[in-house]
Amino acid sequence: MRKYLARRAVYAVVTLLGVSLSVFVILRILPGDPLVAILGVEGHAHMKPADRARIMADLGLSDPLPVQYVRWLADIGAGRLGKSFFRGDTVAELIAHRGPISAEIGVLAFIVSWLVGLPVGILSAFKPNSLPDGVARALSVLFIAIPGFWLGMLIVLALLFWFGYKAPIVIVHLWQNPWQNLQIVIGPAAVLGLAQGAYIARMSRSCLLEVISEDFVRTARAKGLREGLVVMRHALPNALLPVITISGVLLGFVLGGSVAVEQAFGVPGLGRALVTAVIERDIIVVQNLVLLYAVIFVVVNVLVDLSYGWLDPRIRYG
Amino acid sequence: MSDRTSEPERRSSVDRRTFLKRAGAAGAGAVIASRLQAPGSAAAQDATVRPDPPAKRGGTLRYGVHTAPAHFDVHQSGTVANIGAQSPMYDTLLRRSPKDGQTIIPDLAWKWEISPDGKKYTFHLRKGVKFHDGADFTAEDVKATYDRIAHPPKGVVIPRTPLFATVGDIVVVDPHKIEFRLTEPRPKAFMLGAFASGWNIIVRKKTLEENQGNLRQVMAYPGTGPFKHVSRKDKEVWIMERNPDYWNKGLPLVDRLEVYHMMPFSAELGSAFLSGKLDYARLLDPVSWRKAKEMSGVTAAAFNQSVIQAVWMNMKKKPLADVRVRRAMHLAMDRHTLVEVVKDTAPMQVGGFVYPFHEMSTPRAELEKKLGYQKDIKPAVQEARRLMKEAGYGQGIKGLDFVVRDANTFKLWAVAIQAMLKEHLNIECNLRVVQISQWFDEVGGGNFDLGISAIVSSLMDPSDYFSAWYGKDGPQNYSYWTNPGFHDLANQIERELDDNRRKTMVRKAEDILEQDPPLIPVSYEQIYDAWYNKVKGQNPSTYFGIYDVVRWDQVWLA
């Protein structure tokens, strides 16, 4: 187990180094001048070459690229995530302020996806080709197909024009006002959760269909167990492994989707901060946030892998 | 010499009675003088902002405007992201009256004088004004502020520097009197407009010294303004409270000001206003604005803004170097349709090369009779085709690289312009949509044929933007355009002190620009504001732009 963990840790570090290098290089070769966003169109137009050189030096952008990369990694190693090019706010402050909202959205989306996806999958699997199965399958295809940001915009507009309602426009944390906080996170979480729930419903349906034709399920039924017990105690645990695997992968979709969905709902979370930073060419913020997302993704996937052993005792880590 | 020696004798001859008479006369004179207009000053000098008689104090004003500033240095900024959020914390030497947005009135300078030769501007500063950190405001702060604006240190870029190009020495006469000595005179309206610009906030000399003249990352440097910084959440809200020690007693009227950062023309801003989460919204999108206009208890206003939306033509590329081709492309635009194309995205209006709402430009009715601005575009297209034929491009032009700034309005226009050029002149363009930062890279580097974007000026006065937009080597002359006749004329306009003669010259300049276009004017921006009727004391309908009346000191809540 320890050996396995050590090997996974090494893989994780290599993956993160790869991500860091990719994002660093891509941000440097992307066309566009960050000074346009910093100085504005007018200031940029009036900028002299000497001013440019001075500002680039102040921002640390005139150093050779390898120096900039190593300095960034050293900063991360020392627990410093750098500062925005613009207002000088630290990335750590940004994460501390906006991270909880995005984390809540992610966790709630995960819960919604399981609460909706799994029952729908079970229902479909045990009544295959019935009307409920048809409806469930149609809805799951619909939620997979609809882009989250579009659905988000529709929800925002419908609430506004029908009920004159809009969620709070600034961040309210859970510990400050749970009710207002819920109003901020519930929309994006529902949209993201329903999309992921659709994948979970489809996956759990197909896994269950496979499992319920196995001998041990037939044996359980032959023992006279109630159908509910057959599903919950025998079929479902054996069908869950692939669903858990896909759930880990789907987290990547939740993280990626949250960028657009937060924008659509006007939620000032990390995803929205990332969009703004990309538009502004705020390189330090972008590279640190992308790396943070990569860390979350890698850690969750390691946890998913480790959970296999707990769910299925036959699996051993060598 | 003899005068000096005789001075004691004259003094000695003053008896008690004469002294009292003279003292009385001097006192009366001083009182009368203080009521009279100073030489060269506007009648507005005694028009310091006062609260409306029925105004009430108290409450919180929730104001939604623009995204968060990219930095905190108002002088270095060119966007309302700064001025919208930060201006309430600062004052300027002069300001535009919030009543009409145009009349220049006193601010930190309670009186000013202009020498008869127009080369010396003397400002008398208020006494007893304090910065938010408790320091006294003096002429040294004004000097430090304007030295920085007129002659920025290295690494500091201030778009308003050209407005003060003729400012030679700035001399502190005493702690409350300062002189600006110009190397050559400029039109009074231009100079006073520059001093009254909302961008030129007065900051402490000490603040500038402590930060090596760069305030880009200094969040809440002290001002003398009606509101004081309380807190800021990046890209969310900037909260300010009433400055109890404000020099203008009785102002400001609201206790707390919350400035919410939201994208201009966005559904987010519109929905925040329509749902009642904001009391006042600026830069609303047309759909939300029209909806607001229909709501009871809400007032919606439209006013002009100092932004031109245009297409630049790279004159270093052969077909576009030909004046006939450029004029043909200018004439091939159906401008009324272009305004219509974006009517649900951003409010626009038709205009030429000078702000269409400025007193010196060709009046709208007259402009719309000119080729290129008529509703019926057939005559203009006919003339455009004739010019193309004459230039040897009767069969059209293929493969022009059209660089489009990534924003909804530009993308909509680019498609419409592409179609107009193809249909009217058989000019084929390939659209290339790029982010704003890349647009300036591409266009600034000459890597384009056509490019669409928007640029802004600080003042409405043509002398502010003639050199920047159309001047030889002007920083925003992206077409690399030159026309010696125009440059000479622009030079004269800058120096002409007589308003009528200036106006005639500006019209002449317009004619030159029409015949030899440095760019294709697409349209001029308007601003859509809306507010709930409980917000009193401000109606921007007659304002020129959103850069001058931005203080909120006179606004109150019913």
C-alpha cells in the first residue's frame, strides 16, 4: 500500500509539473499584451518604449523564461502564490475569499449528481424499456447535451422576468448568512449536478443491467429476498465501481464547467476569477488557478483509486 | 529709488481719520471684489456645488458601474473602471456642474484668473481642506499632482499628459495660491476643460513621494473627497462612507456609497438593477434599459459619451494607401443600419470625424445630408463605385485581413461591414477575431488591413483628439495616416483663441477628413443610465461623457 501511495505521489508530482510547464509556456506564447489591460487602451497608446521596459521589469516579465518558471515553482514551494499583476491582491487572498464558494458549488453539484443520477439509473435498470426508463434516458441525454452556461442564463432570466428575483451580487459565505449563501450556490450547483447526474444515471443503468444478470443476483432472488434488498445489498455495490470512477473523472467537468456556469449565474467564484484573469492576461493569477484546479483533480482521482480497495476487497495495491 | 525713500513720508502723513477711511474703503472693496468675477474667469466661479434645498441626509446608495479597475492609479487610467469607483474619494481643481455636466465651476480652487495673454492660470485654493489622513491640503499638493500629470516619471503613463503639453512652470505663490505658466496660450475652454476633467484628481505630495510616483498598486491613497474608503472586495464591491470633515459643509448627502463592479452592457448589471439590487446603474445594455424605462418608479436617461467606434485602414498596404479607395470604403457604409445592427447590444448614434454632438461639429441635420451619412445610401454607393473604378479597383479587392476586437458590438459590426463592402464595392475581407490585448499588438505592429475597435478622448474639444487620433505619429493613428494640410490646420486650431474662428477651422478640418479619411467612423457611443426615483440630485441627460461628473456628493435619497 505504501509503495502504491509513493508511486501515485510521484506520478502526481510529474503530472503537476507537466501542467505547470504547459500553462507557463502557453501563457507566454499566447499573443496579446498584458499591458493593454493594465494601462487601458488610452494609457497603452501613450506608452513610450522606456515606460514599457520599466513596467515589464517591475512585473518580472523581462527576465528570461526559465528564470521566471523556476521563480514561480520556488514561490509555490515556499507557500507564496504571487500577486495579481494589476491591483497587487495576492492569489492566496483570492483563493481564500472565492474558493469556499466554488468548493461549495463543487460539493453540492457532486451531491446533486448522485442524488439524482443513481436513483434514476436504478429505476431505469430494473424497469428496462418501460416508460419511466424512456423518460429517464431522454432526460439524461438532454442534460448531457444542454450547455451548462446556457441553461444557467435561462434560469437567471426566467427568475428575473417572472419573479423579479436575482441571487445576491456579492459573495456571502456559508458562515455569514447560510440562506443568502444557498441562494448564490444552488443555481450553479443544480446545473452542474444535473449534467453530471445524467452521466451517472446512464453509467449506473448499464452497470446494473450487467450485474443483475449475474448468478449471485439470481441466487439472492431465489433465496426469497425482497427486490429492494437484492438491489441495495447485492447488485448495487458490485455495479458502483465504474460509477465511482466516472464520478472522479466528472469532477474535471465540474471544475471546467464551473468556469462558464459561474459566469452565467454571475457568481463571483474562482471560475469567474479565472475567466477575468484570462481576459486581462493576468498571468500570475491564471497559472496559479490552473495549477490549483490540476491539484484538486489529481488528488480526487487518487482518492477515487484508493476507494476501490475499500469498496471491493478483491482489489489489492501492489 | 525715490519712490522707496518717499514711502515712509507718505506713511507718516496718514492720520487716524485718513487711516480709518482708507481701512473702511479697503474692507468694502475686498467684500465687493469677492463678489465680482475675477478677470478671465467664468461667471460660474461662485457656483460651488450646494445641496438641493429639499435634500435629506442619510442612507446607502448602491451604484453599479463597470468592472473592477485594473489598478488604482486614477491618473494613469483611461477607463471608467477607475473613475467610476474611486472619484467619490477625491476632488479636482475645477469641476463640471452636476446640474448640466458642462458648466465649469469651482472645486478645490474657489477662484481662478487667466492673464490677458492666456499664458498664466492662477488658482486660489480653499483653506481648511484636509486629506482623509488628516493632513492639510496646500498648493504643494496641487503642484506635485500636476507636475506628475504634465511630466510623468519613467514607467508612469498618463493619457492626459498631452492636455498639459504647454504647461511650463507650476509655481506655488503661497500655500493657497498656485500659478500655471504656459509656454504658449491655448483656448480657454480647452485649458479649463482640462483642469475640470474628472481624471485629474488632487493627491497628496507625500503619497506620491512615498510611492515613487506610481500608485498603480496603492489601494486607498488619501484624497480630499466627499467619501472615505471603508473596504473593497476585488471585482465585487467598493464601499465608502461619508467624509464628516468634508470642506463643502452639508455634503455629501448619503452616508454610505457602495460601488458594485459589473461588466458594462451586461445582463448581470441589467438583472442586478431590474431586481432592485442596485439603486443606480450606469452603462446598461439596451434591453435592460428599455425594460427599466417601462418600469414605474424608475427613470432612464441616455447621454453622449466621448468614444468613437471606427475601422482603421492600414495605409502601408497598397490598395488602402489610395485616398480614393479609403473614401469609397467610407461612403460604402450604411451607418444607420450599423447603429441598428447593435441596437440590442449597445446604444450608438451616427457621426462623422468630430463628435456629432459637439458645438463645433457639423450639426446632425446637415451631416445627414452629406454622402455617407444619408439614410438612402444609393448616391453614396454610386460615388464609391466611381472612386473605386477611378482608382483601378472597379472589380473589387480580395483577401483583406480584417482584425476584429473580441466584443459583441465589434463582431456584429464586422459581419455587417464585411457584407456592405462585398455588396457595394466587391471588397472581400477575412474576419479575424482577437482579444483586446492582441488587437493592439496586431494593429500597432501594422499586421492588418482593416481593424475595428473603439477609442476615447478625455475632452470633447477637437484639439484633444485631433493630434491623438489623426495627428502624424499620433498614438491612436492606427492607419498611419498623414495629410500635411490637415496637420497644419490642426496645429492652428490648437492655438486659435477665438471660438468662432476655431469653429470655422474645425469645419474645414472635417471637410479634409471626409475627402481623405484616416479611418471609417462607424458610430459614436451613448450611455444608458437608470435609477430608482428615490435617488435624487442627479440627471445625466445633458452630460458629456462619464468622466467628469462622478462624485455623488450632491446625490440624496428620498
